Amino acid sequence: MIRPSAPPVTLGGVRYGLLRALPLLPGTAMLGAAVTALAAQKGLTLGEAVVMNTFVYSATAQFLAAEAWIHPMTLNGVVTLAALTLVANMRYVLVGASLRPLFGGLPGWQVYPLLCITADSSWLITIRAHAEGRRDAGVFAAACVSIWLAWVVAAVPGYMFGAWIANPRAVGLDLVMPAFFVALLVPLWRGWRAAISWAIAGLVALAASMYLPGWWFLILGAVAGSAAAGFVDDE
Amino acid sequence: MMNDLSLNPYWAIAAMVVAGMAMRTGGYWLMGYVALTPRVQRMLAALPGAIVMSIVIPLIHQGGVSSAFAIAGAAAVMTFVRSEFLAMAVGVALAAALRAVGI
């Protein structure tokens, strides 16, 4: 049986994690600011935007939430936002699973809080360090905390900027979310075969958007695309 | 109707936080008991692309020329520069520019 590893936390690891995270901090902060700027435009209060930014910590979920935000909030709204966040963050199941072999031997109270503030960038730093042979949880801790802090710090300035914009459509601000998502898509390209599931997602979502209310089109498209990928035997 | 009762918005945020944390901790926790099958892995891995397509396709359909160009511009920038922020900025700027000339 494979023993789960319990790597130490060393200062060297922390330093390495910080070094790897440093070049990513400005971009992280700018993206975080863009997210809260949109939140301001969509009617969230500063408090709501900051709390969401700090504890949800997901550009995808936060962008979707801003678009789906309603005021006053209703039970329908709560359920919609929770469902959107669930779907938007479901890929983190893979991220968490991939970290089990690395840190499974460590006590839960050390790992779970870090998992809650893991982003793709900090995850990648962690996985790469492990692949290079470093066995040090300090890398994970430092990368996650520093990148999360950059995100958190950007919330208020971003919100202020967003609140200041008088005519969002003229500035093209309504394109922030779709442009971001398209940018996310580009590195995910895996060839035409894998793109079949993408096409199915797009078509199902398009059809659903014409006949179903609210945000069902997104959930159905995502589920359809995901299911299609499950049944196309890849590689 | 029950569904129209006005709630404190922080309930929505709390629900989002719970959903997000469940996803972030769930994979790690589950792997302590059972490995994810290749099929499940494929499905989860396909989710980001599927979500993006589900947002972008309907949007291009409804959005008009400036939106379509903005999205194409963002994709192009990302392909060559690999910066999400820059891609976003270019997309937004393109939309603004096109709208300024009346498109």
C-alpha cells in the first residue's frame, strides 16, 4: 500500500513558493480588481463584493455571480448563485484529488484551509515543485497564501474603479466576463476530437438559452459538454 | 409566494462559499477513500471548456458585431500573449472602440 506523504514545511520551501508566486501577483491583483469592478457595476455593495472576493475566491464564480446578481435577493437567487458556483468550481475536485498524494499524510487542519485558498496558479506551482523533486509543503503554503492575498488586496481598489465608471457599455465593460472566459478557453485546447464536447456544450447552451429562463442554459451546457467528454474515449 | 421573499444577500454569498469550499475540499477528501475513475476525470477536466462555451456561444448569438469582434480579439491575444488580463483588456477596448464608431 502506498503511504501518503507528509512532507515537511521548511523555510526554504516557503521562500521557493514565494519566489515562484511573485511574478504572478500583479496579474492576479489586476484580475481580482476587474472582478470586483464588475461587481460594483452590477449592484453589489462594497461589503458584498469584498466578502465574496475573499471567501469564494474564484474569478469564474464571481463573474457569473455578478451577472446573475439580483436585488433584492430571493431564495431563487440564492439557489441560482449556489448552483453556478458549484458548477464553476467543480473542476477543483480534480485539483484537490491531485494534491492528495502530495500531502495526504499531513494533518487535515493543515491542508484543508490551504485547499480553500488554492487557485490554478498556486496549484500549478505546487505540482511543478513536486515534479521537480521538492518534498516541501512550504511551497504549497507560500504560493496559496501569497496569491490569495494579492486577490484580496485588489478588491477594494477594483470596486472603487468599477463604481466610478459611468457608462459601462461605452467602455466595453460588459465584455469583461466573456473576454475573460474566452481567454481561459485558449490554453484548454486539446485538438479537434476533444473539441466535440465543447461544440456540444455550446449547442446545448444555445438551445437552452432560447427556451429556458435564467441561468439554466449554462448549467445544462456545462453538464452536456462534460458528459460528452466522459463518453468519448480519449487518447 | 415563498420564492419572492426578500433575503439578506449575504445568504447568497454564504451559499456560494459553501459550494466553493465543498468542491475545493471534496476531491482531496474523496481521494482518501476511492480513486477517481478515468471517465470521471475526463468529465471534470472537460468542465471548464464546456462552461466557457456555454457562456460564449449564446452571447455571440445575442450580442451583435462588437461583441463578436471583442471575443475574437480576446482569443487572438490569448493565443499569442498568454495573458488573461491583457486578453480581457483588448476585448473590452475593441468593444469600446467599435461602439464609439457606431458598430
